[in-house]
Amino acid sequence: MSAAAVRERLRTVRSDPILVNSALMFVTTLTMAAGGAAFWVLAARLHSPHVVGLTGTLVSATEALALFAQLGLNVALIRTLPGSRRPAGDVLTAVVLVAVAGTVLGLLYALLAPTLTPELAEVIGSPAGAGVLVAAVAATGVTALSGSVFLSLGRVATHFRVNGLLMVTARLTLPFLLLGAGAVGLYGAVAGAAVLCAAVAVLTMLRHLPGPRSLNPSAELRDARRFAGAAYLTYALHVLPQMVLPLLVIGALGAADGGLFFISFQIVALQNAVLLAVGSSTYAEAEKAPTGRRSVVRRGSRMMFVYALAGVLAVLLVAPLLLRVFGSAYADQAASTLRVMSLGTLATALNYWGALRLRLSRHHTWMVVVQAVSTVSMLVLAWFAAPHGTVWVAAAWAVGHLVGGVLGVVVSMTLAPVADDDPGRPRDPEPSSASGHT
């Protein structure tokens, strides 16, 4: 290939917003994953699987509750922010709502979880421990919301600096300040990093957004309430297994097996994050371009499945080596679980693709129904599988995604097809002052 052809190819790649934003989001995810892996390697080396299991369960719950706290606003802002006439007000209102929802959900979890899983009282049984959990959930929710805002504004590089580099630095620094405090200190480090990143993210978002900074959202965001509600229910159902599966493992097999399962889940979470980055970028570009949306979806789906297959092949080959970084016990006992769960990311890609198509089709009921079928299938299978070992729980997770993926794609191709044009949006909307650059 000639130099001119190479330069032309590079220009084509740089001009594809799905590819560029997906790559930047992947770099952010990879940075966070590398920092997270280093954090858990440190935790696994310094603490017992019991401590890692308790902390990992709380981290999974925190991340799941933070996603519940989004209230669908993360998806609604991607749809409405490019054309909003009050972008700062929209974002500030969303931040307050997510923080309040995270506080309420954190309090409920702190009250209920020790009753269902008494071992968790070791970390969140005291008022101080419960307060740390509440702060972590609210802050993690705001940080997650900021990722959607930065993507919608085209400031994915800012997302990398704030939620990637800063988060990693904080997570790798704080554990040394809390060394010796067991699971309380380990979880406190995660919570502290989340609070710091949330504060910086809010200040950064408001600096880049014009308009009055008041709790008075735009008409565009208010009109998207029904869509946000459906997106919230779908999102909540999607992340519910992330919180429940570790509890099922600990309840049936103990905290040590919970630690083994959690580490495998964290590795596969990187594969899933790549797929989610591609899906989110595809959705953002489709919402910015109300005509030719099917072409955007096709390009995004091809990228998604290529990345999914590449990730599966890599993990199948090096699963024991990946786990050995965390300790010999993980490599000896969790390799099969990791391989099964990694294979399940192919089903996850199908599930993400179907969900993306249904979101663009604006069929709110089908969005919720398809994800409900997927989640219920996954949890019921995991309930029966948990006493038989973590491999079977991983298989239940994969089958649940496969059920949702097949149903979502079938429905989105028959009963709720994606329109090439979005009739709900004017062809030439008023230019938004919220747009930005990476």
C-alpha cells in the first residue's frame, strides 16, 4: 500500500466519529481497567480472599446501585443535549437527581444487605460504614452520568482525563493511606476515589456548558420523561445481576468463592466495557443524525462483534495467566469460570445490539419487556446454579444474555423496527451551543 493510500485511510478513520469516540472511550475504559486491576492485585496480595470477596461484593453493589440511580437521565441526555436550549440547567438538574437517588438507594442497601448477607455487616454495619457506602453510591452515579454528558458533547478526551486518569490515580493512592483497615479500608479507598472524581467531573461539565446554571431543565429534557423512564427500567434490569450474582455466590458457596467469582467478573467487565463503548458511541451518533440511522447502527454492530470475538479468543488463551497475577489460588480455581464468562460476552454483544436497536425504535414497552426476560432468565438460572459452583453461575449469566439478545434482535426486526429517519425530530434543529470537541 502506498504512502498516499495510508494517509487517505488514516483520514477516513479519523473522520469516523463512531470509531474515534469508541477508541477514546476504550482507552478510558482500558486505563480504568488497568488501574482497577492494579488495585485488585494489590488487594489480593495484601488481603485474604475473604476480604476481597466482601469488598468486591460491595464494589459490585455500588456500581450497580449507581447505575440504578441514573434514572434514565444518562440515556435521555445523549438524546436531548445536542439540541437543548438550556444545557447547563439540564446537566445540573440531572446531577442533583442522580445524587439524591444514589443517596436513597445507598441507604436502603446499607439497611437491608447486612440482614440478607450478615458477613457484610463487618464493613457497612456501623453508621460510619453505611455513610461511606452512601457517599460512594451517590458519587459513582454522578461520575457515570458525566460519561454520557461528555460523550454527547463530543468531549470524550475530557472524559478520559477526568474519569480515567484521575480515577486511577486516586484508587492507587488511597489504599496506602488506609492500609491495615481490612475490608473497611479497602472499600473506603474505592469510595474516596469516587467522591473526588465526581466533584471534578461536575466542575468540568459546568465549565463547558453555556446557559443558566439552575434547576430548571429545558423543554427537550422534560419532554423525554417517558423515554427516560423506559430507559431507566431497562438499565435497572440490565445491572441487577451485577449486584445479585455475587450475593448468590457468597450465600451458596461462601465469601472466598465470592472473591474468585468477582475477580473473573472484573476481567470480563473489561470486555463488556469495550462493547458498551462501541454501543454508546453508535447510539450518540445515531441520535445526532436523525437520517441514515440504520447505516450508523450497521457500522457500530460490525465493530461490536469484531471486538467481542477478539476479546473472547484472547481470554480463552491466557485465562490462567491473567488470573495468576492475582495469586495462585485464582489461577487454580477460577480459570474455567473466567473462560465460560468470557464466551458469554458474545451473547452480551448480541444483547447490547438488540437493546440499541429497540432504543432507537422508540418502542418503550419492548425495551423493558426484552430486558426483563433476559434478567429474569439469568437470575432464575443462577439461583439454581449457585450451589453447583461459580462455573455454573457464569453459564447462567451467559444464557441470560443470549435469551435477551435473540429476543431483542427478533423484535427489533419485526415488531419494532428501526426507522431510517427519526420522525420525532425536526430535520434542521436549532444549532446547539452545547457542542464541543474532543
